[in-house]
Amino acid sequence: MARHAAARPFRASVAREWTRLRADPWDLAMLTAIPLALYLLTWWILSAGVARDLPLVVYDLDHSAMSRSLVRMLDQSPGLKVVLAASGESEAMRLIRERGAYGVVSIPAGLQADVSLGRAVKLQWAYNAQFPSYTGSMTRDVRTVVATLSAGIELQGRAKRGMALQQARAQFEPIRTRTATLFNDSGSYEMALALPVVFSLLHIFVTLGAVTAVGRELRAGSVPAWLAAADGKLAPAILGKLAIAFAAFVLQAMLVAILFGAVRGWPVMGSAVAIIAGTLLLITAYLAMGLFFVAFAPSLRTALSVCAFVTAPAFAFTGQGFPSMSMPFAARLWAEALPLSHFTHLLNNTWLAGAPLRYSMGQLGVLLLFTLGFGALGYLRLARRVQQPESWGQT
């Protein structure tokens, strides 16, 4: 009986929050349909995994059999697509500026004649460096095609001079590199970006959910009714108010894991316990952070602004798009102050890289400290504010 009596304030707070959410379809959608729609949209954008048929222009001044063969090889490369054999440099640059292509290969006049005479020839590959994620893979593919053509010409020349093909290959490339891809064999953007971005979106909605749930009580001046439902006990009132958001985002994280792990075929190679614990602690850390924001902000509007300032750009500091070790010291310091950075580190190490649980204990400990630290500070500040009616009712 005592246990049921102790749980009654929590259940009453949950019931009150559920009644409020059902009366406000917008707030309910922010916990359910809207996040799910954005997760699916993010996955759909990156679902192709590998960028293919990126457009480039060829500016051919040789018009020989060899230059035409090079153009065909470029067009047949899976990552490239020749959109135009330009008649002039101005036409090629027009397409680059219009983003109809991202690079141009210039084939000089006399290519075939110079190669036949044993002279070195340089092809110019110019690309739009404003889009490094595009042109990085294009540069790799262009170099591969040119190297393949060059090697074929060299081997044919040695074979004509009477050298055996196997011997010619050994002399032409006495040292070779054997490339081995770790953890993401196909180089898929789906796993490298889509999964971290989805969790980045999740952490925004988690924080927003906490700020909105508590902030509306302060703005509406309904704190006495909120506390009365929980028998005047602040801790059960807070936990009950955040419980629905916690359950909704845990369910969403489970659906994300099913989508990427089972449907898309990216199983967790490392510790499933680390992924589960890390996800739960990510959610609790940002619920606590949202409580902290709304407890210390003078109004709900300010709390929402702080929430946006902290969470919206957080993905840029995780090191997924630009190496965190190359960031300025202040940026690295800010990254360490964000729970998302520690979670993405755990995610990268565990999901595909196969790290065991012990490799994630540091990140799990930090996420737990975020939860306890922000939660305690938010609770202590809110315990004072609920006794200060003059601080309520502000937008």
C-alpha cells in the first residue's frame, strides 16, 4: 500500500500531462508525428548511400581516338557522368557556375600524337571546391580513370617491345597499395551521416519537449494545479510531466534502430548494451538540459531561444562533417560540453566499428553526469521558482 501511495503523485502527474497533450494536437505532434516525419525524410535523402552520376564537363581539343576513349571511360565510371563535351572554355565555365556540372576535364590538343612519341602529357582537372563532398569523390574517380588509361597505354607499349605482360606489370608497378576499408565497406553516406543526423534531430525534439512541458505551466500560471495533482511534491510532478516525452522518444529510438539495423541491414556490430544505455542516457541528458533551461530562463520564449541556440548547431560540433581535432580550441571545448558529441562518439565506435562495452564506459559516464548535473540544477532552481508567483506568467 505504501508503495502505491508513493507512486500516486507520479501517476497523477502523468495523467494530467496526457490530458493536456490530448487537448493540444500541436504539442502532441511535436512528440510523435513531426519527429518521425523528419527522421524518415533524412533517411530518404541519404538512402542512396553512395553518390553516383555526378556531372562533369569535358573540354576536348584533341578529338582523337584516344581522347574519345578517355571520355567514354569517364562516362562509364559509376560516380561520374559526362554532361557535355564543351566546345569552348566559356561554355564549360557557364555550366560550372550554373551548377550543371561540378568539374571540367580539359584534354589538350596533340594528346594522342604526344603519347605515341613517348612524351608526357598533362590533363587538367578543374573542379568547384565550394562542394568538397561532391568533388572529393569526383577527383578520386577522375584520377582512377586517367591512371587506368595511362597504365594501359604503358603496358601495351612494353608488350609491343616484346616484354611479357606479367613482367611488364611487375616493372610498371613494383610497389602496390592494398586498400582495406574498415567498418563501412561501401563508403555509404547512409550510415556515415543519416544515422547521426537522425539522433541529432532526436536530441533537438527531446530538449524542446522538456522546455515546452514545464514552460507552459509557468507561462500559464498553473503551477499550483500542477503541484496539487502530485500532492504538492515537485519531484514526482517533474518526473510525471517528462515521462510521456521520455517514453515517446525511447520508442522513436527503437524504431530508428529497427530501420537501420533490420530493414537497411546495418546490424550493431559492437555492444548492444552500450547502444541501448547510451540512447537512454542521451534522452535523459537532454530532458534534464531542457529542465535546466526552462528553470533558469525568465520566460518560455527565452528558454526556447536558448534551446535552439544550443541544440540546432550541435551536429556541426560532433566531428561527423569536419574533424573535431582540427577545430579551434574553443569549438572543441564547446563540443565536449554537448552530450550529443559524446553520444555520436559512442555510436560510431559501437554500431559498425564493433567496440565492446568497455570502450563506451567513458561516454556513458559523461552522459550520466550530464543527466544528474543538469537535472539537479534544474530541480533546485525550479523548487525556488514554484514559490515565486511573480516569476510566472511571462511569455
